[in-house]
Amino acid sequence: MASKPELPGTLVLASSNAGKLREFGALLAGRGCELVPQAALGIGEAEEPHMTFVENALAKARHAAQQSGLAAMAEDSGLCVHALDGAPGVRSARYAGEPRSDARNNARLMEELAGTAHRAAHYYCVIVLLRSARDPEPLIAEGRWQGAIAERPRGDGGFGYDPLFLLPERGVTAAELAAEEKNRCSHRAMAMQSLLSRLDGA
């Protein structure tokens, strides 16, 4: 194994989420890396049975690497609301049950916080990069984006809980940010920058 980790020429993204594919594609632009969604290779989604983001990300990356024979990257992320003891957390995508629905997830969150003054929250993201399915030294990076939960959805950009994720110092939600701006300051951007810094030897 190389002493210095490098970004593979082809990287399987262990996700079928179109929003995540767009964001990661933008974050990796100009890096000489072809990002291939696992669905394009006929790879289905891995089970995510774990209680922590990092365990789920590892499971997804390992599954994609095993099925493809290529390097794989996975992320697990979610919204952690302080008044809800960190919920929805690792269940963020399925907070309102199946089938997954951003609209129903947001509606449930508003119901859970109805009448609650303490609305602090943060988005959390962990990224795992495996150079092979048996890579004993996965690269792991994380990012945390502080904010609060708005009283009502605002904006039509982004995905997930972005219409409710308020940036108090800006007075806007994540869904009201331009995509380019979100890609500079989001939890996913922070985690990716941390990963790239390690790959660059910073």
C-alpha cells in the first residue's frame, strides 16, 4: 500500500441519492477522478443497521467496493436536533418511515418541535474512502454544520431538511442558498475538504 493516500482515478459513490451525487461531483470537479454512482454498475443499496454514522458509512463503502472491485466512497449524514436527543440522526432519511419522503420527514420534524423554543441543530457528515474492499486503513473525515430549525420551510434549493435548516447568522435556510455557496459551507463540503486535505498531505 502506498505510504501517501491518493484519490483513485475511478471512484464508486455508494449512494443512489441524486442530490448527493450532484454535490460530490461538484466538490470533486477538477480532481481527475471519475465519480460513478453505484446504481450505474447495477449495485443495490447496502443495509444500514448501525447506530452510528461512521459504521453505516463503512458498511456502504465496503459493500460498493466488494460488488464493483473498485475503490469506493460512502458518506452517512443526517440532522441532529438537540431538543430531540440527536434525532432524527442516523434515521434522517427514513424519519417518517418508508417510502422515503423529504416532505413527510420535514412535516414530522415540525410536529415533533411544535411549541419548542430550543431549536438548535446541526447537520453531521462522515465520509469513508476505501481503496479496496479489504483496505485496512480507510480514510475517514467528518464535517459538522451548526444551525437551528426554522418555524416553517423556506426556499426551494437543496434537499432533505434544507428548507428547515436555518443559519441564524445569515437569516436564511440551507434551501435558500445558491448551490455553489452551499458547496462551500455545508457539512458535506467540510467533510470533503478534510478528506482532500489528507489526500493532498496537508
